[in-house]
Amino acid sequence: MEMRNIMHADQTIYNHYAALLRTFDKISDYVFFMEVDGPTYRYAFVNEPGQRAIGWKEDDLGKSIEDLVPPETALLIRRHYDEAVRERKSVVFEDYRLADSFFTDTLESTDVLSLPLHYFESEVTPVFDGETCTHVISVVREVTERKRRELELTILRDQHESLRRYSPHGIFVLDHHFRIKSLNPAVTTITGYTEADLIDHSFIDWVDPSERETVQAGLEHAMAGAPHKYTIRGQRQSGASLDLAILNIPIEVGGHINGLFAIIIDHTPERDAERATQESERRYRQLIETIPEGIIVHREGEIVYANTLALETIGETTITGMSVFTFVAPEYREAAAARLASMRPDDAVQEMELVVMSRDGRRFHMDVASLVIDYEGTAAILTVLRDVTEKRDIERALRQSEMRYRLITENMSDLVCMLEADGTVRYASPSHLHVLGYPPSFYEGKNTLDFIHPRDVELTRLQLHASAHGSEPLTLEFRHAHDDGRWIWLETKIQAIYHEDGRLLHYLTVTREIMQRKVVEKQLRHLAYHDTLTDLPNRRYFLAYLEESLARIEDETEALAILSLDLDRFKQINDTLGHDVGDELLRQFASRLKTALRKQDVVARFGGDEFTVLIRYNDPVAPHRVAEKLLAALKLPWHIENHAFVTTSSIGVACCETGLTPKQLLKQADLALYEAKSNGRNRYALFQDRQ
């Protein structure tokens, strides 16, 4: 009776245990229940999501980690399992892998930038019986979206901080009572007030009393949910006048507006310039009555009069009787002649801009106004000249300044540089300290090429020189020295800036660090030219290497030969022992080939159980000797999982001759392989042309 009770209790415990394990199939996380077998971790239970994730099957029960996952992943898992057992507590770690869809033969280099990642978080918990750890429970969940959100938030925070720190406009953060909670450095630059002067004070307090009503209305308008922009006259702390534009933007959190951004834009320099211009124009109007403009009167293109100011402008003592087009730059003559020919006595004043040239080659930008007049009893054209050369220079400088400002403000998180024509750094952005470890001042006055890797500097110099002869931005990549001694891969966009006369003024560069991309590119290049099962070179690599070798065959001191080989009756092994055994057989087969061959010999997997070898030799019997050595090595027993068996191989040998293409040479090796198989397998055959 007592024995039946014990058996019943054991059955009840087992049923509860089985029911508990089945509940893990209902959750989306991967659950792995591992038995600790000395230093080995064996699969005791895997829930359904976990089985799908690693391709686990019922006959995998009791297998070790190394049996089911790639070596790199197994090493990572074992390290954290060991840590959990050693520390007797749960361990959480993260891992990522590339999306499976990218491991294809059609992968192009342009796919690198869009390569997707899957992030996983694993929690490993050891289970102890007394002092002995008997099991490890691992719960794995995919956290890709969380990681991407974290990255997006980090980028947003960095962008916000960059805008706050480097914006030329003053930025206040106000609470719902309009008290100042924070401000950026530009506020002090514009107003003269420090952070200590303004924090926790009302935004309205520092505004000129005459403008407070306007500001109060603007703040209240924004708190109602609509951005509001307006202008005011203000004062710096020193008492100097300011012309400001203020933009109030609501701050909405959780569907409620709980504060405002108040952005102040200093228009004082522009307004001062406008007022100065207006004053200059007023004075000019007063002076014009007594001091004339440069004036030229011409009839049918011949100059009949020029006042003193016109002569001084052109640099002549007399121009009467000369053609007016003598002093018009060639590119403007056709348009000027057409305009003058179309003028009639009753027409309004005709205005245009052109370039006037002195006879010594100097050029002046002129605004000209022309009118048909009666001059000494006959029709003539009076032309008033206004020299705008300096104005055009200022406009050009402003456009260049605007271009520099736009590049810097739009790429504040990147490295921004202004370089002289010879590569000397005139300006380096603050982000250099974060990315490369050097403060911006360290670069200024030094040549940027001095920091580039010696293997990259010459190509970079040539590309820099090439960009000086084009107007389009140039993108280049190179390794750059880091303060800690490393070399960092950078990608740089460089734009040459020119003077209007075509002279190169300087370069503007925007640079970002691309170390992770370079690592992925290297991995992808390896995948493109290597077999994923055996890590041997693949068909693509072998054909490229063979083609290059054949192109140099006449210059080589050694002869070349191709050996084509496979496993006899490999399909039978796959069908009887399973694909896992077949895959492991191919890996060990590849390993034996590499062991039996020299380091300079090239062995590749073409697919399935097809392998090809390229050897170099001086002794004519070397191809025979290599084939015999391989046959002997490949007949040794194989020990895979619980199976021990022997296989044989067949080998076809083709010796390279001048004029053969890679395709022809491989065809000869295949024909020799077919002959070896036809003669009973477990042998080699040398191709012989029987024509």
C-alpha cells in the first residue's frame, strides 16, 4: 500500500512537472532548460518558440550547446552560463545577429548600409541541489524594437543638446507660469544676462517695460496651443538696444501643454545696417543735388560727353569720340547693344547691371540707368553709372558665409572643417574632441593630411587635388589618427569653395566615423568569397584566383594543375545518416584537405561534395603524388556523432597549359574525375587529350 502511494505521488509530481513545462510553450520568449553535465550543458527542454528559433528537434534532447549552435554563439552562451553558475545568481546579457535573409550569394556591397540586426536579451538562472548546480534555465527574448527606440532616443537627445548648445539663437525653456527653467549659451551672447541672472525669474522681467504687453500676449497665445512669432525692441544688460524676433512654441507632454520654448533671434545687426543704409540714402539724396553721379551721354554708340566722376570711375582723362562698348565687358556687349537699340524717346528709364572694364583690365560692377534725351538738338542716350562692385563682393561673401553656416548647423553632430587650399586646417568643429579625442584647437594651423594613415594619405591627397577642379562635392574614405593611438575609419564629404573669378578659396568638409560599417563590410566580403559550411573559398573566389593565375602563367617559374574531387556515394550517407552528419562530414573532409595540402595550395568548395584544388609544382610527378596523398588521407575512418565509417574519393587531374581558359581547364578536370569514377572509384585519373 505504501509503495503504491509513493508511485502515485511520483506520477503526480511528473504530471505537474510536464504541465509546468507545457506552459512555457504559450509564451513568446525562448525557454531553454539545460542539464549541467560536468563542464557540458545539455538540452533537457526547449519550448516551442525556442525550438523554432534554433531548429531544435526531439532527437536533439541531450545534445550540448556546441552541437546545435555556431561556435561563436556557443562560446558566448557558455561564458555567461559559467558566470551564472560560478556567481550562483542570475545573469542577464545581450547579443545580436544579422538577419538570415542577408546571407545569400547575391548580396551586393550597396546592401551594407541597410543591413538589419536582431537584438536579444537573455536571462540565465542556475538551479542548485545543495552545493551542486544541476540545471540552468535560460529565457531569451528579442529586444530589437527596444534597442532601436533607445538608439532613436539617444540620437534625439544628442540632436537636441547640439541644437541647444550650438544654436546662434537664444533658447529659453519656460514652465507654465512663464518662469525660466533653462537657457542656452546664445542667450548670454545676445542679451548679456547670465544663467544666474535669469533662472527661475519670469521671462517677462528682463523685457523692456514698453514691450511687456506684447510679450505677455505672445506667451499666452502659445500656451493656448499655437506657435506665435513677433518682434520687439529690447535692451542688453549693458543698456544697448536690441532688435529681436521672438518665437514662442508650446511644449506638449502627455497631451498637455506644460511649458514653452521662447526662441530669441537677434536682428540688431541687420536693422542697424538697414538704418545706416536709410541714413546714407537720405544724405545721398541731399548731396545728389550738388554732386552728380557718373554720367555718360552717347549717340549711336559714340560717346559725346562724360562727367568728371565717370572719367574717374573708368580711369581715363578723356573718352569723347570713343565707342561706349569699349568699356563694356565682352559678355555684356550683346545684351547692352540690344537694350540701347530698343530705346525710344518716350520710354521710361531703362536699368540693367553690367561690368565696365577699364583699358588696363580692371572690372567694375555697375548699375546703369539709361534714358533717351535731347542733347544739343538731337536724340542721344544719357547713362547714369553707379558702381556696385563692393556691394556685389559683400553679397558674394554673405552667400559664402551662409553656405558655411548651413553646412555647420546641419551637421553639428559630425566633424566639420574648413581647410586652406593646401590642406591646412582653418577651423575644426567641437565634435572632434568627442570622435577623435583631440580638441579643435589642436588641429588649427596643422595640415589635415598629417593625421591620415600613411597608406591612405597619397590617395586622399590626389582626391583633394581633384576636387579643386570640380564644383560637385566629393566623398572619400580614409583612416584617421585617434588620440588613444587607434586608427579610425572616416567618411568625408568635401566641397571646394571658389571666388567669383574662379580662384579656389578653401574647402569645407563634413566627416563622420564609419568603423562599424567597415567591420560589416569586411564580414560581407568574407561571406561573398567563402563557403558558409566549411569556411573554404567558394567557386567565385576560386575562379577569380584561377583566371589571374592563368593570365600570368607564361611568367611563372612553376607549373599549375587542377584537382577536381568529391566523396564517393555521398548522397547515400546523407540519406542514411542524415543531413547533420553529412554537413559535419563535409566540414571534416575540408579540414583533411587543408591538412594534407601545403599552405600555398588553394582548395575551394564548389557546392555539395564538389571540391577543387589548385597546386603549383616543379616536379612533373607532383600532381600524381598529391592525388595519391589525398586519396590515402580521405580513406581514413570518420567518427561523427555516434557513427564510425569509411569513405573513398575520386579525383580528376588537369595540368594547365598556355592558352586554356578557366572554364576549359575545369572541364578537363571534370572529365578526368568522370573517368576515375567510371574505372571503379577510389582512384584518380589524369586528363589526356585523345583527339
